[in-house]
Amino acid sequence: MMNYKKILLATIIYGSACTLQAQTEKSITVTSEDGKQEEIDLPESMTQELDSLMNLYNTKVYLKPDPDCNMPDENRTFAKSVYKERLAKLPTIIEMPYNDIVQKFIDRYSGELRHSVAYMLGAQNFYMPIFEEALESYGLPLELKYLPVIESALNPKAVSKAGATGLWQFMLATGKRYGLEVNSLIDERKDIVKSTYAAAHYLSDLYKIYGDWNLVIAAYNCGPEKINKGIRRSKGEKDYWKIYPYLPRETRGYVPAFISANYIMNYYCEHNICPLSTTLPVKTDTVMLNRDVHFEQVAHVTGIDVSQLEDLNPQYRRNIVNGYSKPSSLRMPEEILNAFIDNEDSIYNYNREDYLTKRREVRIDDDAEYIVNKNQVTRVASDGSGDAGNVKSSRISTVRRSSGRNSGRNARASRNKRSSRNQRARRVTVRRGDTLSEIAARNNTTVSKLRRLNGIKGNNIRSGKKIRVR
């Protein structure tokens, strides 16, 4: 047991150190045969910290270092002819040619990123069946299942600096165009199944445009507009390697990175990379909800770990399933799902006010008025007391607030009431020496009502000023 823990600790520490070193390098430099150097940007997935992958729930619970893997933790290098032969042997429709740029990416995956590769080799057991099923449904080459390796390093929660999100790194506009819902509560770009089928649909549409898989992969990275611009600048060429000089720096490395990802995910053993051992998660299923529920409510009643719910349902941005808006799915282990169904009402009602704080209706104090003067609003209660605060307003008016489901009808009623009240309103001029008590007695009213009608605090009034008495 102690050896096992040491292996796990060493893997994390050493892997984090290697990845941190790689993170400081955002690009690679390639030297051509004529001595010309070229700098190519690395995909963000090749610069992220290993910690973000190791802290995922599935990683901590279901992935462990393989104690039976005794290969030395060091990279092996080979002659160029060996890499060419191995790439040629891959059973793919998409061509996998070799060149110096591809070699640079293979070296990075087999060297600095070898512990990230170990993670991805273990994590692929969670995701590849879903990827393959979606690609098959659209009749696409199955080797495209390795696109998320370079897009997100198989991290379903990945978010790029540009805002691309999820395993397939959809930008907001593209995700919505392919049916992925994104709002304040949900981001289906993180939904493993829905985002995968959306990506397959997008790749299928791109192939209808270009008819060349290298161009499709490049367009997936930078968008069709930049590919079309590269084609125009190269005088109509539609070979990726011929329009290569006219592409953005990251896209120049994107196809070579895809080729190297296919290489390393198939020839990892030749480079002494030990995949993390995978214990397949318990079987899961989904339940459709038509009411809002917070993950904490489910966890408290059923006993499931909130982190597990988050990893199984990464699309929910605030840990709230918004079933009231429309039927929404919640994925859980089967035994937890049965407990959920048996205790559904208890779950919905558990500390609801603490977890679901958005109110459906609010009441306003109908006995209070808000007298709005320039740059100040004063709330006057029925007892005549008031409080003031600064507001950005240049209008002088008296406003009675109303809200709720019938706010329009209430507003009309309030206007009619104010109009009727204004017609009956009566004002008098304050005489020298008058007090509120004397004015109230003369006009058959009370001091508190005079204060409320006029926003008066205390007893101070000024002679010559008009005040309302009704």
C-alpha cells in the first residue's frame, strides 16, 4: 500500500512539475532544411496544468497509477523512418503524413506532456465510446475521436482564454448554432453527450464544404472564414500543406498536433508511458425533472457526493437543474437514481428557501409612499416616519410602487387612485406661529397624516409654505 501511495504522489508531483515547465512555453520553433526558423503556437490544451485534470472527480475516484506498469519513466526516441512507418500503419481514412512539425508535437506529447498523456489514456475509457457512437451516426472517420485530446486534453470543464468551452471547445455562437443551450443556469457545451453530437454535426457540415479532412480539422480550429482566406491567398489551393503559410500560427500547428495525438494514443507504450489504470464508474442513468432542484438538496437526501453530481452533469453552471423552465435531465448512478425517485418530494422540499432563492412573487408595503425629489428619494411610512437616500433622478414626482404577476393592472389602478386622490387633494398655507397640531385641528385631520402627506420629519414647518391636508 505504501509503494502504491508513493507511486501516486510521485506521478502527481513529477507530472505537475513537467507540465508547469511546458506551460511556460506557449510555442514551438521549427527549423526547415534551409535553416529558416518558424514559431508555431501550441494549442492551449498543451499548455495547461496537470492539476486541473487530476482534480476532476472521475480522476480522483476512478483513475489510479498502474502498480503493474514497471517501465522506466523516460522517453524513448527513434529514427525518423520509424515514426513514418508507425504513422503509415494507423488504420485511418485521414492521412497521417510525417514531417518535422509533426515530430515536434510527438516529442512534446512523449516528453514534457507524458503524464498528461497517461491521464488521457485512462480517461478515454469514459469518453471514447460516446465519441465513436456520435461519429458513427454521422458517418465520420473514427480517428476524429482524438480531436478533444488537442482541444481540451479530455477535460469536460475546460474553458479557453477566448471562451471556448467543454471537451470539444465550442465558442458560444457556434454552440448555439448547433443546438447547444447556453444561459445563466446551463451551458450545454459542457454536456458530454450533447456537445459530442453537435461537434459531429459541425464536422460533417465542414466536410460538405471542403471535401478534405485536413482542411476540415483546420477549419474546426480557426473557422471557415480563415481557411477560405488562406485558399484565396494561395490562388485557390485546397491542400492544407500548401495553404499552410497563410494560416494563423496556432492553426499551422493544429493538424500536426492532431496527427501526433493519433500517434501517441496508439504508440504510448513504445515511449514508456503507463496509462492510469481505470476502474469503470458504476452504471448511470438519467431522470427528467420538471421542477427546479439544487445539487445540495439531492446530496443531502440521497447521500451522493456533490462533486460526483457536478462531474456527471457539468452543464449546470450554478448546480441548479432548471426543470421548471422545461424538462431537464439529471444524471446519477443507478442506485442513487432509485433513491431520488423514492424521495422526490423530500428532495424538492429540503431547505428550498436556502438553495432556490429566486422569488416568484414579492409584496410591496401598500401603506408606504415614495416621494421622489431631485437626486433624493424618501420613503414615508404610514406613521409619518421616513428615510432618504440618493438616487440618480432629475424628475420631481410621487411614485407608488407595485409589482407581481398583475403589475400592469395594479399600475393602472394605482394611476386611477392617484388621479382620484389628486382631485380631492386640498392644500392650505401655513400661518405665522402655526403648529402641526393646530393645522390638523382646523382641518379635521391628524399630525401623523400631515407628516405622511408632506414628507415632514419632526414638527418643523415654515410659514408661507403650502402643505397638503388631505
